[in-house]
Amino acid sequence: MVREKVTVSTRTLQWKCVESRVDNKRLCYGRFILSPLIKGQADTIGIAMRRALLGEIEGTCITRAKSEKIPHEYSTIVGIQESVHEILMNLKEIVLRSNLYGTCGAFICARGPGYVTAQDIISPPSVEIVDNTQHIARLTEPIDLCIGLQIERNRGYRYSIKRPNNFQDGSYPIDAVFMPVRNANHSIHSYGNGNERQEILFLEIWTNGSLTPKEALHEASRNLIDLFIPFLHAEEETLHLEYNRHKGTLPPLTFHDRLAKLRKNKKEIELKYIFIDQLELPPRIYNCLKRCNLHTLLDLLNKSQKDLMKIEDFRIEDVKQLLGILEKHFTMIDRRIINRWKFFHIFFLEKKNLVLNL
């Protein structure tokens, strides 16, 4: 447990972690302060942060279980102490941590007699079990228990819709609680007199162990910023029309020439605030770009074709798909740039005796 004395700055806005502790593997607590704030600001920030912490952070959990030997959800199996429903509820409580995008498969294969715990889950390397001791079932006889699992990363809470045709193939949906933040509170302390009255915002965060409270606070803040970014693009429509009007007369430009022109026209800020998260990229391409610290469209366009091809696990098909996505979602960017990019990619790949059908 860590405690620090609270000191309040009277100059610049600052935040600080004043208390941090780990109660167990599945319960972490953190207390943070932000100050100094003028009257009313603490409530504005506190409400927004609490909603972002509880609803905007992604988490990973088991969303489906499948076993052909189970007739229905409320049945019991000889040799297993728990009913099928109790096993599904235990799977729902398993806490996972991952950098997964979308869904993946995992499975349990155990033989009795003995206890089946989270340690018996065989999952991909991208998925980590926070607490291996979490109980799933107890086998009282020498029988085999084999269950296929679907693991998904998402946000919020999703109630499982149980349909009869799901049970016919032994597949059972599980209510998904993706939220890594179990609870969040904010409180306000006021100080000062008269017109100089100021406030301190206190934030308390409890997580399930898949994220630390500090990581949750960072993630919630980033997600809030992403939500407000579209309001910074008030002139986007005007810029789009301006680009289309002059599109036919622009000479072919290289990436660096184009960026120089953007800087001259003060439009580079538009590219700086377009994050690759907004491009709806496939998970594999997104992960490759993120690993190379390419977070915005400006970062991406600053990379040469050779730089992109040097990215680990980045395939030719990914280059083609990325070009298509840029053409679809960013028509405000002169197509001459993208065509130039295609030309350089083809030239580079032909030198390696590779063929890219564009």
C-alpha cells in the first residue's frame, strides 16, 4: 500500500496518485487528485471521467462455452459436482488481460478426480489469465472435461441472448462483463474565500486486476480525448471542398512535398488529430502500426514505402488493404498522393520479385 501526503499546487494544473494498493489479484485500488480547479470544473471532469472509466475502457472475457456432451444449460453431469449453469457462471468470473482485437478461441481439457481452475485454460499467447486459482469445477470421478471457449475483447456489458438453436450444437452464450473498472467515485474539496475559491478533485478507482487504476485512468482520459476530437474539425467540410476544387490542377507530389505544402497551409494539424483508430483497420494491420508507434495519419504518411515494408509481420496484402482504406475514408487527401504511394510500392516490390495486384 502506498500513501503520499496531499500537496495542492496554486499555479499549474497537476494530478497525483495519493494512494495505491493491491488487495488481491482481482482487486486493485487507486486514489488520485487533480488541482487547482475553479469552481464547477471538478464536477464537470469528475462526472465525465467516472462515465469514461465505467463505460469506455475495453476489457477481455469469456463470452461463449461449447461442449457436445451437455444436453442443456441446467443439466447436471455425472462426475461433476457443479451443474452446467454453475460452471458457466464460474467462467463468467474469470479475469483476463489481453491485447486482443476481436475474438479468439481457447479450451479446457482436464481429467478427474480433482479441481478444474483457470490454470487449466489453454489460450493464445495474446491472452493472459490474471488469477490462475479461480475455480471452475470439481471432478469427483475419473472423467474427462473438455470445453471450447470463445474469448472476446470489447467494452461495457453485453447480455447474452439465448436461442434454442445455440443449445442444439452444445454452444452456450455467457453474459459478458468487459469492464475492467469495478467501481469509480469522485469527490470534491473546496478551499479559499470569495472569488478566489478553488476546488480539488478526488478520484477513486477499483479495478479487477487486468488493469491498474493508473492504467485505467490513462485509458479513460485517452478515450475521452478521442470522443472530442471531431469537434476540432469544424472546417473539415470546407477543406474537403477546397481540395476537390483544386484537385485537377495539382502536380504530382511526393509524400514529403505534400507534407511541406500542408505545413505551409497550416493543415497538418488536421492530419495530426486523425488517429489510425478511426480508420477501422483490420486488427493485424492496426497492431503492426501501433507497435511501430504510428498513432495518427500524419505519422503514417511520414513513413516511406520502404519503412512500411520493414515492419515486422507486415505483408503485401496488408499494403494493398491499407491503400484501399485510405482511399475510402480520406477523400480529402489528394488521390495523387495515394497513386504516387502505389507507384513507389510497386517499384519497390518488383525489385524483390514480388507482385502486387492493385
